Amino acid sequence: MHKTAIITDSTAYLDESLIEKLEVQVIPLSVNFGEKTFREGSDITTSLFYQKLEDEVSLPTTSQPAIGEFVALMEQLKSNGVTDIVCIHLSAKISGTLQTALSAGEMVEDVSVFGFDSEISCSPQGFYVQVAAKMAQEGSTGSEIMTYLTEMKHQVRAYFMVHDLNHLRRGGRLNGAQAIVGSLLQIKPILHFEDGLIMPYEKVRTEKKALNRILDMLFEDLEEDIVNEIAVIHANRLEGAESLVQSIKEKYPNASIHISYFGPVIGTHLGSGSLGIGWY
């Protein structure tokens, strides 16, 4: 008889209560300030991270989990009767976490390990995790979950804007020329993940126009009544997130919305003040 478990990483930024309810296993990534390494979700809070980000002269770096962490977790799951493991991670083009999980899977016998590249991160990655975990609890196999998640990719949307493009440029996540042009002309590009990479979606002159454009795209899908869940995501900017939620609720009071955040690992690359909306 098969038994399926779901592994994800800390950049899905799921609430602890949801992790416990859905029986999801979470492997943390780390953020490094100089010689000091902090495991996301346990060694550093999001608020402390953004405080340190303001105080430090040099940008922190990020690092993926060690393969041994995956092997140990997979062996533990196997000892508990798990036969299938589905690993759902942030985009493989911005982190090697997924490949590490798959390499670990090859080292664990008598368990089928499946790797799903979300091609994104944060709450939209969490959408996949939640769906997969519910399917696992209902008795679905790893193969069945992978098939469903692959189809689900056509339904996930996410757009965001950053307060300062230099974080993405300095972190190597956005073309330098694009960042320079944006800062000179006061352009606030709407960004999204395209084929697993952070790319400009549209160039907008002001932050207000950028956020209104994102809301318009969300409203188009809400108007068609095809939206299951909405996540408003912020980087140390709760008031801005709450304002976006209010804008959505004014037009669609019954919409299912929650506020999430860009945690330390993703916040390293986006910087403080970023806002985004994801939905599926």
C-alpha cells in the first residue's frame, strides 16, 4: 500500500498551523550575513532580517540545504511507511534546492522520489504544496500528484514590484542595464517569473500605476470567477499589503485572500518594500 509525503522548502512561507495540518515537511534555506549563517524560519525572524538588511553595508547571500538534510528526512519518512515522496521547491533556475532533493532521492532505497519545479517561489509555491498535501492525505500517489501539479501550472499567476531594483541587480537576479534604466527614469517595472526566471512583465512609470495594473489583471480573473485563492505578499510592508487587500475586498468581498510575506531568503534579492499578488 502506498503512502505519500510532501517535502517543500522554507521559501514557500507557509503558516506553521498549515504545515502541521497538512503534514508537510519543510527543509530550510539559509541567509548569510558575513560569517554568520541563519536558517530561515528558525534562526532568524523576518522582522529581524529586514532590520539587519538596513544596518548591514554588504548584501547578505543565500544558500541551499545540504544534501544530508534531505537524505535524513527521506530515511525518516521511509521508516514511517512512506512509499512516495513529492519534493516541491522554488525555481530550479534561481536555486539548486530541487536538484539537491533529487540527488538525495537517488541515495534512499525503496522510496519513489518525485521532484516538482514550481518555477516560482513564496506563496505561489505554497499553492502547489497545499494542493499536493491535500491530495496526499486523500491517498493520491506521487505520480498522480505530479500530473495534477503540472496541469496546475497553467492556473498560477504572480506579479510583483520592488522598491529598489538594485537588490535584484546586485544579487544577479535581474539584468544590470534594466536596473540602471529603471532607477534613472523612475520606472517601476512589474516583474514576474517567466520560465523560472525573474523577468520584467511591463514597465510602468509609478508604483501606484504598477500596483493598479496588477490589481486589474487579478480583477479580470475574478470577474470570470476562476480564482481559488489570492495571496498578497509583502517585504516588511504590512500596511501596503493591507491596503491591497482592502482594494480587492471592496470589489470582491467574498474573495479568499491571505497576507503572506517575502521572507529572508527571497527578501535578500528583492529588498525591503516589495509588494506582490499571487493567485490561482
